[in-house]
Amino acid sequence: MKKVVIHKAGGFEQLILEEHPSPQAGKYEIKIAVKAIGVNYADVVIRWGLYRSAKEFVGWPITPGFEVAGTVIEVGSDVGSFAPGQEVFAVTLFNGYSTEICIPQHQVFHKPAKLTMEEAAGFPAVFLTAYHAVHQNIIIRENMKVLIHSAAGGVGSSLVQLCKLKGCEIIAIVGGEHKIETAKNMGADHVLDRYTTNIWSETAKIFPQGSDVIFDANGGESLKKGFNALAKGGKIVVYGTHSILPDKSGRINWIKLIYSFLTAARFHSLKLNTRSIINFNLSFMFHEKELLAEAMKDLINWVEHDQIKPLKVSTFRLENVADAHKAIQSGKTVGKLILTNNE
Ligand SMILES: NC(=O)c1ccc[n+]([C@@H]2O[C@H](COP(=O)([O-])OP(=O)(O)OC[C@H]3O[C@@H](n4cnc5c(N)ncnc54)[C@H](OP(=O)(O)O)[C@@H]3O)[C@@H](O)[C@H]2O)c1
């Protein structure tokens, strides 16, 4: 079997496709012949050597990849409800960029017939992140005013759909005119291009009382301005930190990093406020089986009943993994990028 291995932090050249022995399924594991793999922005951060859980749980070398779809090859002795030949999709704490993988059964799900292999591979990571943000961190109510950054990307598109399903009014922020249509198709009521609009003055006109919830993976300045744009009782859900990550060169900009740290939104218990900031990283929560089961049950039900739709996918062959990383690192993509294994 083949897998993409990164031996040390660096650029696209660090993504090396290697031949390795086929893995053996443990008692509670399912072995999958992988057909499609979801690419996430976090995979780029792993390649840079800046992803905390990757450093903590694996180190180097590492095979990135949080999600796959394929066919069951073998099930462990204590696995029920799955059999060889069935089509499945799964989340995995790394190792997804492989042609064969063994995954604990609670992270594997029957693939809904509605989804293609590619759509299924691109479904769990972004929708689980969005679900965790919307349903397991805050209380979301009908008619809430919600602002979503990077709303045409993977997690952003999923957040728009889940908030729309709850009946919220949504401002979607996107970086580029070519992303506006995607955000509208996901269900956004208002779409603002951050390159051509002052998003904060426009937001103040659309939501004069402020935003009830803001979903932000930018960090830095956007977090501070967002905090000031919250309504009473409003919350910012932070799940990423784009603005302080390396630029396209892959090098950390220390000046930007320090500036961002010094200007970050701060919280002090002496100034108890009605507004607050919540943050999470799902990769530290893989052991939370109940949260995962609850989320996937709802998400699969919603997709099967056309209440949410899979994201538009762009495919790359596994051997062209560097091109997929170049694309997602550029910040210009919409929807999901998928690696395909045609063996
Ligand atoms: N906390 C968690 O558990 C968790 C789980 C999954 C993902 N995430 C985070 O969620 C974010 C979105 O992930 P994704 O996989 O769905 O990616 P994505 O949204 O498909 O792509 C990233 C988007 O971020 C925006 N962006 C802003 N600054 C950027 C920069 N300097 N370089 C590249 N892109 C930039 C771009 O959109 P615009 O230009 O339209 O803003 C870009 O399209 C990432 O930060 C990721 O690490 C967190």
C-alpha cells in the first residue's frame, strides 16, 4: 500500500508518496481500501510543523489526513455492523493520505447512497467542525444574527448551511468575488467580499444591534474587531488562526505574530462582560465517542433528507498531493479538495 509521508517540516517537496506494508486491523478496527481523501487546511499546518496535536500525538515522520472514503477490506474480531465490501467513510486522527488504513469502528460510518466517494471523503471533517461549533459549544436559536468568516471554504460553507438550517440570518465574509456565488448557494443572506468592502461598517448597517455569533478562523485583528461587533450576549467561536500562520513561502512572519499577539482581543474577569470568546480544536476530542456519534447521526440524517448538501469537490490524484496543498494554501479555493486513489 502507499501513503504520503512527511519526514520534516517544510514546503510541498516534503509530501513524499512511499510504499509501506499493508496495516493489520486490530480487534476494534476496520481496514479500508481508500478511494478518496479529504484535504483540510490543517494538513498544510501539519506540513509546516505547526499543528499542536500532530506534534503531541505523532511527531515526525507523519502522514496527514483526517478523513477518507472507501470500501471495507477486513473487520477486527470485535467489530459489529460492518462487513467487507461495504462502502464507508471515516474520520481519522492523521494517516488519511493512504491507500489502505485501519480505523477504530466508532470513527467509521456507512456511506450515504446520496454521496459519491469524493463527496463522502470531504464531508466529515468540515461538517463535524461546524456541528461542534454550532451545536456543542453554543446555543443557537432561530433568527440569530450570525457572521461567518471564510464562508466559501470547507468549514465556512458547512457553518453557513448548519446556521441556515436553524433559521439564522447570515452575513458571509469571503475573500474574492469568485467566492460570492458559493456562499449564496450555501444559504447566506448577505455576502461581503473582504477585499472590496469594509466588512465591519457594512456589518454594522445590516446588524445594527450587533452579531449574536461570529465564527472566526482568522484570529488577530479580525478577532478584535469581531469582539467589538458583538451584540449583548454575543459570542465569537474561534476555531483557527489563519492570519498569524506563515504566508505562501511557508515561513513564520514573527513581526506579524508578535503584532497579532499584542493586539489580540483580551478577557479579564474584572471587566465581566456580556460578550465572550469560545475556542476549540476537534483533534483533541477524538476520544469523545458520544459527541462524535451524536454529531454524525444528525449530519447523516440531514444529508439523507436533503437538509444539507455535500460541498462542491475539486479532485487531485493522490500522487499530485503537492498540487492540492498548493491550492488550499493559496486561500483561493471554494468547497473541498479531494485526493483520489485510482488503483
Ligand atoms: N479547530 C478545529 O477543530 C478545526 C477543525 C477543522 C478546521 N479548522 C480550521 O478551519 C479553517 C478552515 O479550514 P478548511 O480546511 O475548511 O479550509 P478552507 O476554508 O477550505 O480554506 C481556508 C480559507 O481561509 C481563508 N484564509 C484567510 N487567510 C488565509 C491565509 N493566510 N492563507 C490561506 N487561507 C486563508 C481563505 O478564505 P477567504 O479568503 O474567503 O477568507 C481560504 O479559502 C482552518 O484555519 C483550519 O485550520 C479548525
